[in-house]
Amino acid sequence: MIAPEFFYAAVIVMIGAFLALLRVLLGPSVPDRVVGVDTLNTLIVAGMVLLGAAYDRTIYIDIAIVYALLSYVGTLAIAKYLQGGLE
């Protein structure tokens, strides 16, 4: 059984993910959508850390660290592409 603190934290993360998803879908420009995807990735990492803490499993935290690193590299690649560097 999950403690209520983890449940409430997960609800807050889900609300933030919903708002970030709205930014991705309704963003008026491409940089707004990139920021929305980056925010969504950060909230996914936060959810993985919450899941690892709730179930006392360190593997979720390790996966969250790798996912955060890949998300960062992906965001850098997209920013470089939007700037006109990857041709």
C-alpha cells in the first residue's frame, strides 16, 4: 500500500504533466513545444523517483537518472537543430 504522501505528490506531478502536455499540443511556436516536452520529461523523472521512493526500489531511481541524462541530450540536440546547426 502506498502512503498518502506519495499519492498526493503523484497527483501533483500528474497535474503538472497535464499542463505540460497542453503546452506541447497548444504551443504557438516550436520553442514553446520544446519547453513543454522538456518539462514533461522532467515530470516523468520526478514520477520515477516518487515511484522508487514509494516502493523502496532503487532501480527506478537509476532509470530516472539515465532518462534525465538522455532527455537533456535530446533537448540540446533539438535546440541545436532549431538554431540551424544540424544540417
